[in-house]
Amino acid sequence: MTIAWYLALSAIVFVLGAVGVITRRNPLVILLCLELMLNGGNLALIAFSRHFANGAGQIFGLAVMAVAASEVCVGLGLVVAINRRSLPLDVDRLSELRG
């Protein structure tokens, strides 16, 4: 398989995530779509790393995974805090988290 197949799949995953972020209003779905966008970029990094026989892309891929893990921790913490205060889980109606 050539690198074009990997890049096409990466672009499809990234675009699906971007469309989800733009169209959805639930914070959990937005977090999931952000993860899709990060995974699409990660796949492109790994594909370029494999194509050029260089390990730098794989190291950047691990860094992207660390950022994704921290984003999930912070995002889910905010969603739990919002849910405990009985605030709406609609991103458009949620103005701020006071506490």
C-alpha cells in the first residue's frame, strides 16, 4: 500500500471529526470528535514517518497521544462538574461554570 491510502484515510477521519465538532452541541460528542481529529493527524504523522523511514513522526505520534489523554481527563472532569451542578449540557446554552 502506498502512502496515499494512509493519507486519504487520515483526511477522512479528520474531516469526520471536524464536521462533528462543528455540528454537534453535546460536550461529550465534541470531545469524541476532537479525539477523531487528533487520531487523523496522528495517522498522517505515522504514515509520513514510515514513508521516509524516520522515527521522528512516531515520537510526535506519542506526543499527540499524551495530549489526547490529558484532553480527555480535563474535558471529562468539566463535563462531570457541569452535570453535578445540573447545568444544561448544551454547548450553546452553557455560558460559564461558576463555583
